[in-house]
Amino acid sequence: IPQGQIVSEIPEITNAVFSSSAKPYDVFTVDLQTAQTGIPDSAMYARISTQDWYLVYLQEQTALVSSLETLTKSSVQLAVLVAALVTFLVTIFSNLFTRPILGLTQTAEKVAIGDFTAQANARSKDEIGSLARSFNTMTEQLRGSIENLERRVQDRTQMLARQNESLTYRSRQLQTVADVARNVVSN
């Protein structure tokens, strides 16, 4: 359509539609009431395929800005809600994963200070459960070795006490023999 054949009471829209910068379905700004209201208008146009007509949609930008602000606020609220939900879920899952490790660490600390009766929680079927079962087996073996060593030390102590008693008895016997021999020699 030649520009001269366009019937429009708003020359700003005619100029925008036929300018090379505005394309169909692009939003462009038209200064229709800017001098009176201080607010520019936004417009969009499309060609009607069955007629040689253009359809122009015109709206004051405050409505668009208001919609955009509402959308922005909703987006921020949704982002904060999603961030809070993700933080909550991460906290729950991190506790689920770290609790068995912390329990195993506490058990290891108890064993390190000499509590060989401490047992790790070995209920899970994963690697942590396998590690806990191995740790419990190691603790039982260590406890058995220590009990064996204590029993052996006690047996050796009793044997040394008996040997000491025997040596003390022989020492007294030898002292008695020496005393008798001295008396015999002196008489």
C-alpha cells in the first residue's frame, strides 16, 4: 500500500508503520500524548492477510510498566520461594548424608580415648554402612587383643609373684643354712 493511500488520523502511527525501523509484531513507541501526560504510548502492528489493512494496537506505557513491575515482583517472590525450598531440601539431604559419617566419627573418637565397647551404627546398606561394619569388626578384634594382652600380663604377673615367693623362700632357706653353718663353724 502506498503511504499516500493510508487513512489514519494519527500521522505518528502511519510514519512508524512505514518506517524501516518498525517491523510487524515489534513494539515501538509513539509520542501521542507525551506532551500532555508525560507518558509515551507503546504500539504494535500487524498486517491483515485478507485485506490491505494494518491493525495497530496502542497502549499507554504505564499499563505495560505496571504489568512488568507486577511480573517482576512475582518473579522475585517465586525466586525467593524456590531458593528457600532448595535450601531446605539441601539441608535435609546433607543431614541425611552426613549423619552416618558424624556418628562414625564420634564412635572413632570414643575408641581413640579407650572406650573399646563403642559400636558404630551399621544399619545402612551403602558404603558408610560397610565402613561402620568393618570399624565394628576392627574394634571387636582390638578389644579381644587388649583383653588377651591384659590376661597375659595378669598371668605373667602371677607367675612372677610365685617365682618371687619361691625365690624369697629359697633365700630364707639359704640364709638359714648359712646361719647354721656359721654356728657349726664357730662352735
